[in-house]
Amino acid sequence: YVAQVTTPDQAEAVKAYLDSIKHKTERERMIDKKVSGVFTGSYAVNPLTGKNIPVYVSDYVLAGYGTGAIMAVPAHDSRDYAFARHFDLPIIPLIEGCDVSEQSFDAKSGRMINSASDELNLNGMEVKDAIAATKKFIEEKGIGRVKVNYRLRDAIFSRQRYWGEPFPVYYKDGIPTLMDESKLPLLLPEVDKYLPTETGEPPLGRAKNWVTEDGHPIELNTMPGFAGSSAYYLRYMDPHNDEALVSKEADEYWRNVDLYIGGTEHATGHLIYSRFWNKFLYDLGYVCESEPFRKLINQGMIQGRSNFVYRIQGTNTFVSHGLKGQYDVTPIHVDVNIVSNDILDIDAFRAWRPEYSDAEFVLEDGKYVCGWAVEKMSKSMFNVVNPDDIVARYGADTLRLYEMFLGPLEQSKPWDTNGIDGVNRFLKKLWGLFYKGGSLLVDDSQPSAEALKSLHKLIKKVTGDIETFSYNTSIAAFMICVNELTSLKCHSRAVLSDLLVILAPFAPHITEELWHSALGNDTTICDAKWPEWDEKHLVESTVNYAVSFNGKARFNIQVAADTPKDEVERLALSNEGAAKWIDGKTIRKVIVVPNKIVNIVVS
């Protein structure tokens, strides 16, 4: 269609634009916020007004959306609006005089605004009613028809790799034929390596005797990861059943999955195919629930901290970050494992890849400083942190705690290896409550009121946080509690035992070790009863008041929690810190906010 609508006088401009954007991927076009396009020279007729409107080519219109050609609605669509403003195109709303920069509905009320004409008045309607009215209007006018588009990202089912369910298909005289059910399950054969063959066949081409009993070759491709995982949750309900995927009794007992936690990338792979498979089995009567999962949580992506070197165009010379503005350079991702605090290990860089073995460098202050950015962690950006290295250096519990401590579960979080040290120090301080050197410190003493308050405050906080998946704030609470118990020199078995139990889901290895070695238990900590908090230990016996003069805090006083307001006032005024602010002045008013502040007005 582009060729058909492009006029001769615009042909050169359109060709130049298409050449400039043809290498951009669909994803790049989706996330690119820059407005670009070119006029074709042709016009289309607006079916509502009968007026001519210009036809443009732009890369923000995706080929997979409808026909790939759209009628822009700049009065009510943000990207169409940005495009129209960029090219100074007229923006005409359906109602005269409305502010076209506004949205077409009010988010607070959920009702339509600024989106009507005399013939089609949508103002004040609920959005769903406005949609229905618009559909009716368009169909009655004969200028269009209603059509629902479903966006489905098809995935290739056949993969040329080893790990995956093999297809129960063999080739008889070149014709693919299904294996008899009695030959199932078809298991993966052993291979010498999980690589393609020298002739380009998939890894299963390395298997010996990968043929049927009568010598017919078996399919060499395997199914993708989402094939088996689309129904694995059903198999967990009844794993030893040789007659069916899941028995009716087991399915009705377990029903569907209570909670699914996975990344957003699962939406177009595992999740959507799980729904297909589940609904298919539901229609056949094999499962009792039409939906596979009751609740979905998408955990945020852990982003990497990428580093860059800057190569002078046409050379093998690299310029330090602070000097790159003086040259024509190309930024290149570099392996973060050969960079320390943004300083490049030049020798390691030369050894990193053969093409850089003779690299030259323009340094600043004798060092090569790399650029950096927070991006998706991926091999192509050389910013992947190997968890094995973290575990080898700090232990698995430190890695677990640090990942949870990065931020809220559902938000993306940048990885910064420097922050791991703080979590590791916390675990060492925890160990210090139980041991000093090789000596055991745990005793059977009665815990103090302060220690019990610290513990029960922690139990209440973590119990609530787990229910809301707020793991990062739980770990902050653990750190506060351990610091408080350390200051109190608390080594009471009663307190430390409950502390370990609630920490166990977060740091299972160290808690299991201390549960046995320090506390002398002979059963796993996983079987321990979850402790309950007691409100009596959380009651404050004293209250801290900030004492202010004319609205500015000057000092604090601590009083018993049940102290009357007039006594709090007396204590504040008689405190030695008040003398300098009262001297030579008249007290006009004293305001006591219970359990918070005393404000003294003087003049």
C-alpha cells in the first residue's frame, strides 16, 4: 500500500525514510518515544466528516496491529497526539471547543468527557456504555462495522535443542507418523554432548539407535519449555497415576493453583499456553476448574549495571569516559567482570577477545574510566552476574537475602554488588548472638522486657509482610531486631529460638545450622511452630515527647506512657533545656499532643 499511495514528488523522501527504519525491530519501535514519519503525498477521506486527511508513513504503527494502517485519533490518543503536534497537523475533536490535550474520559469518575458531537453525545456516560453507543452510531451510519482483534504472539513449538520433551513421532517412508500410546512415555536418549552435530542436525542426532523397534528414524527436534510446563501443575496433584494425567478425585481435592509467581515475560509464553491447555482439558471434562491459576504476581526484573568502553571510529583505540566528547566514538558493552568501580582492567580487556589484543587507550589520570547504565541483565550486554560466584564468596543465604532486600517484589531493581556486604555483615552479627569465637553464648536466662518487645515487634512485622509479599521490609526489620538484641546483650534461648524460626524462610542454611549446633535441636527447623506475637510485649511503657518553642523542636523528654497532659506540660517547662528559650519571655500558650509533641508559644 505504501507504494500505491506514494506520489511521484514524494517517492524519494518516502524511500529515504523506509531505508532509515527498516532495520528496527518491532520491540524497538514499541519503546522508542521519538516521533518520525513522512508524508506520502496522498489523502484519505474521513468517513465522519467527508474531509480529506493526509496519509503518512510512520514507524510507530506496528504491522501486527490490525491491517498495519490506522486512522489516527490525536484528540484522544497520546501517540497520535504527539505525531500530529510534531508535523503540525490539525487536531479536531468530536466536540467543538474541547481541550484536545485532555483525555476522553475522567479517570476518577470513569465517565466520558469532551467526546461528543450533536449527533453522538457521549458526555457523562460510563465508558462501556459510550463504546456501545459509538458502535451503534457507526453501524447505523454505514461507515464501519464492529470487529474485535485478539493479539496472540505465536511461539515456535519445535526446537532444535536437547532439553525438552521429545516428539512421539517417527518417519515411515518420509511420512511423519505418531507412535502408539503403548510406546509412551518417550524418554530423552543419552548423547555425548548437547550440541548440534557437525552436519547441522539437532543434538538428538548424536543419539545412537534413535529409531523405532523396526528401524524408522524418530523426530530429532524437541518441544519447548512451555509444553510440559503448561500442564505440570496438574501432574503434581497425582504424580504416580499411570492411567491418567490426573484423577478426578485428586483434581477436585487440589483444584487449581493458589498462587503463580513469575516474570512478565511468562505472559506470552507459559501463562497463555497454560490457559489454552487448561481450558481444552476443562471442555473435555478432565479438570474441574476453567482457570489454571487463582492469583498472579509478576516479580520485577533484576536489572544489571552495564559498563561501556568508547572506540574511536575506524581504529582500535579506546577513549576514557571523560574524554569521549573530543572524538567520534562508538560505545561498546564490556564484560562487567573486568571492571571494578568503573575502572577498566586494561590487561584483562586485551585478553577478553582476540580483536582487542592490540587495543590502545587514551587515559584520564592514568586510568581508563568506563561509562555505565542500568539495563536488563543479559549475556549480550555482558552485565550478567554469576550467582555461583556470589555463593562461593558470601554463601547462598547472603544471595537470597540480598535479592529480597533489593526492593518490592513486583518492581524492577538494579543489581549492585557493593550492597551485598551489608547483608553479609547482618548474618555475621546474627551469628554473634550465638557464638563468640568458638564459645557458645546461648543461655536459659529470662529475657528482659526490652528483648521481648524487640522480638514480638519483629514477629508481628514479618508475619504481616509475608502475607503481602513485602520481603524487603521484613529483612530491614530483621536487621533492626538483631542490632537491638546485640545492644541488649541478649543470648536468651527463648528469644533466639523464635528469631531463628521466623528467619528460616529467608536464610534457611544458617538458621538450620544454628538450630542444631547452638540450640541443640534434633529436628529440622522447617518443622518448628511459627511463633505468635503477644500484644502485651508491644505496649510502650514510656513515651518520647519532642519539645518545641514557637514550632521549632529544641529537645526531647521521656515520660511514663500514662502521664497526664498537665504533668507532661510541667515536666517540659521544668526541664533544664527549656530555660534558655523561656528566659526574658512570656509563655503565651502550651500545646500538648498526646504521645507526640509539646509546643510552647513564647514572645
